[in-house]
Amino acid sequence: EVQLVESGGGLVQPGGSLRLSCAASGFTFDDYAMSWVRQAPGKGLEWVSAITWNGGITYYAETVKGRFTISRDNAKNTLYLQMNSLKSEDTAVYYCTPTTLGYWGQGTQVTVSS
């Protein structure tokens, strides 16, 4: 079965940093582009970032460009999101997903607050 386990979230002050991880299993990880999406309280899903199968090309939403960095380690079946200069509007549950598959995990909560 497809398993996606997000971790690394927590409470951080504005301007701080977090590194999210997503451990993937149940599919051939390096056959797929991967994405991060998020859901803020009371809002729908927002696409955040994507990365091609070998990490050669990355994409970012305008709201996070220059602050977030997506990466992957195919040897470890793991996706990462380095988040710097965090803002209160980044508060959300963050999910990882294979871009062309309809699966995502339980998510990890990121709260940016003083």
C-alpha cells in the first residue's frame, strides 16, 4: 500500500525555519514527480512546490518562492521541504503527494506564531 509519512512540523516564531520530511513507500518513488501541498485553517488545499523525478527541476508557488526549497533523496525514498523566513500565513497542515497519484498522508502541522 502507498504510505506517505510527513514529519518535522511544529511551532516556530516568525522568521524561523523548519525542515519537513516525507517518508514514502508502496510505490516506485523515483518514477514520480513529488509535490508539497498545504491547507490553512478554513481554506482549501494550496499547492506549494514540486520536484521532478530526479530533482532536476523544481517549482514553487509565488507565495513561497525564495524562502522554501524542495529536495529529494531517492536512495532514501524521502522528500524534503526546507522552509526559511517563515511567516504567520505559512501556518497550515503540510502534505506530500506523488503529483500524478491520488494519495497523501496525515500531514504535519506547521504553526508560525509569536
